[in-house]
Amino acid sequence: MKNKKILVTGGAGFIGSHLVRLFVNKYPNYQIVNLDKLTYAGNLANLRDIENKPNYQFIKGDIVDAAFINELFAEHKFDGVIHLAAESHVDRSISNPLEFVMTNVIGTVNLLNAAKAIWIPYPSGKDAEAPRFYHVSTDEVYGSLGETGMFTETTAYDPHSPYSASKASSDHFVRAYHDTYGLDAVISNCSNNYGSFHFPEKLIPLSIYNIKNNKPIPIYGKGENIRDWLWVEDHARAIDVIYHNAKAGTTYNIGGHNEWTNIDLIRLLCKIMDKKLNRNEGESAKLINYVKDRAGHDLRYAIDSTKLQNELGWTPSLQFEEGLEKTVDWYLTNEEWLNNVTSGDYKKYYEIQYSKR
Ligand code: NAD
Ligand code: TYD
């Protein structure tokens, strides 16, 4: 495989760190540059196992800073971008929508402008060798399903939260840069991920933390909302397959065909935690606490990933029960990571180590 220099944005976050790890280990001939602002969600401890590899470089910076992004592209002459940097938590988007517009919309357009300025016309003039802009997005752009049906790549966008509205907007800009300027752009829309290094504000890691510490598990509304959960490493594998094989201008849905109501998921998690913590069966479930529903709470997400499976041969590798147990094991083994993240201590070290370029 050809040598390539690839920019990954948001590589210190949950999914980004799994993607960076996969690429750094699998493609020693690629130079992986991880650009991350290290917001509350970015944590370089997520990448400690690969941080000294010769094909990995970390740069601290903000995608909202257009001058910095233009300079970065001019300096590095990237052969591709995999863009994950985003504000990603729906509840935060409800209290601070503008931050989501800045990072998710303006940040994405800044990257598109920098890529367009450097890449178009393609240096080689050959479509097959065009540098690629891969935009990582979410199924939440499609809105909410009723009891039946699934999101396909042609489902009309219908976002409801400021988070999903900002992601939908960024998707539209990526498509517009392909259609208008001929940028080689690809988008994937993935369902809810779970696994290691997941920030404990999201349902699964938050619940693991609370169960472990005997704190209430907040369930929004009646717990009847449905999400389609995918093992994060399967998402990273899907991005790898799509990045290397998709045709320019295409979109793929990624999902695990794995729908759970929140309450059923939490009951399963409580059962696993009882076993792991040597508690009596039913003890952790006593922590379940129904709270006020999230505003505009989407009822159901379900992804049809047939196109990805048929065209590119990707399939999820793990059953949910197995993946959830592995996730619990990881959090219980990596107590220090969890405690540092919840106390905010992980920020102090990195604030000293890294300053903006
Ligand atoms: P995350 O919140 O864990 O990580 C986001 C990363 O982006 C962090 O490292 C953060 O420091 C960085 N970042 C934020 N603002 C930045 C800025 N202005 N400049 C540079 N870096 C910045 O998010 P995640 O869950 O890993 O999600 C990654 C991507 O995948 C997002 O685009 C998200 O929309 C998408 N996605 C997430 C899920 C999911 O279930 N988590 C599902 C589908 C798609
Ligand atoms: P979350 O992990 O925030 O992901 P998303 O909103 O992107 O789907 O939430 C997953 C589901 O769990 C969602 O239906 C909201 C619900 N939820 C709770 O019931 N309690 C919580 O404390 C959180 C964070 C989420």
C-alpha cells in the first residue's frame, strides 16, 4: 500500500482514539496526524499504547480556527482527512447549541475550505489518486423512527436536537463540496457506539460508573427509547473499509442490527455488574431512577447497513451481550482512567504538556 499522510481530527476522543489506534497499527507506512483541541472529551490517555509509534503525531489545535487550519494543510500536504472532531453529546447541545454550530458546522467548513484550496485540482489529475475527505457522521441526522422501519442512505434528513441539526448541516456541506467543487468526499452515518474510552456522560459508561459507586442510574422518561448499539471497534473497521474502497460522493450507513430499549439495556447491564461486583442478583437494578425526559427525545433509531455489507463486505464482529461484558470488564480494570476522567484530573497533565502550535 502507498505511503500516505492522513489527518485524523478528534483522534483523542472516544471513536477517534480507536480509529487512530487501528490505522497506526495496521498501516505502518501511513503517517497518522491526530489533530485535537482536547476539549473535556479529548484525552491523550486514550492513546498511550501508540503515542510513541514513529508513524503517529499529535497536534493540539482547534478546527474552528480557520487560519490555523489553512496553515496546517499547507504545511503537511495531507493525502486524506478522516474528520471526527465534534461536540457529540445531545444534552450539552440542548444547553449550549452555539458551541455545536461552531465546532460541527464552522469547523467542518474550515476543513473543507482548506482541503479544497490545497487539493483542487488534484495534484495527479487522476480521480483514483485524489486525496479523500471522509466525514464521520451519525444516524441521528435522520430523525426519529416509529415502531417499524429503518434508516437507509436515502432516508430524508429530519434532525431534532441541536446536535443532530449541526451534524446534518455539516453533512450537507460535505456533499455540497463534492457536488460543487469536485472534492473527493465520503460520508458515513453510524448508530450509537459503545466500548472502552467512552466518556462517562453517555448512557453506558455513566451507568457503569454510577452502578460501581452505588449512585442512582438516571433513566430519561420511561426508558422506552430505542437505540441501535455498535461495538466501537467495529465502527473503526467500517471506517477503514469505507475510506479505502468507497466511490467518491457516496454515503454508507453503519449499524449493528442491535436495537435495545434503554431500560432493557440497563437491566442487562445491572445483571452483568451484579455478577462482576459479586452482588446479589437484583441489587444494582435497585439504583434505576426514572428522571425527567430529555427535551425533543428521539424515540427510536435503527440503521439498515445492507449497502455496506453487500458492497464492501463489512459485518459487525461482536454480539451485544459479549461486547457489553467486555466493556464492563474494561471499565472495572481501568479504574484509574475512569476516576481521572470523572474528577477532571486528566486535563491538568496535558495542559502543561501541550500548548497550541
Ligand atoms: P467525543 O466527544 O468522544 O470526541 C470528540 C473529539 O473531538 C474530542 O477528542 C474533542 O477534544 C475533539 N474536538 C472537539 N471540538 C474540537 C475542535 N473544535 N477542534 C478539534 N478537536 C475538537 O466524540 P465521539 O463519540 O468519539 O464521536 C466522534 C465522531 O463520531 C463525532 O463526529 C460524532 O458526531 C460521530 N458519531 C458518534 C457516535 C457515538 O455513538 N459516539 C455515533 C455516530 C457518529
Ligand atoms: P446517549 O448515550 O446520550 O446517546 P444519544 O443521545 O446520542 O443516543 O443516550 C442514549 C440513550 O439513553 C438516549 O435515549 C438517552 C438515554 N439516556 C438516559 O436515559 N439517561 C442518561 O443519563 C443518558 C446520558 C442518556
